[in-house]
Amino acid sequence: MSPDSMTPGSVRLRSAAEVNEQIRALWMRAGGTLSAQERAEYELLVVDWAAAIRADVIEAA
């Protein structure tokens, strides 16, 4: 599904691996210490990662 064909309010769910890679990249850029802005970004990424894991579990069931 392309982003243009998504309904308003829907979110493209990324894979857990994709989100995990973004988390790792954030930590690498930050040098191991997150600023307040990076911490907020990290928290959002963790929520996305958890949603991706749940989706994987539901799909497997």
C-alpha cells in the first residue's frame, strides 16, 4: 500500500527490524547519551517497535 492510498488516520506499520535499525542508528548518532529531543524520538521508536512486534505475533497466530 503506497502512502498516497492510505486512509486518513492510518499508519504504515514498519517491521520490527526496520524500527530496531532506526533505534540503533539513533544511539550511534547520539554517542550513547540522548538529548531531550533524542529521548523523545527514542520513546516514539520504542512504541513503534512494540506495535510491530505485536503485529508479527498476531500475524503468526
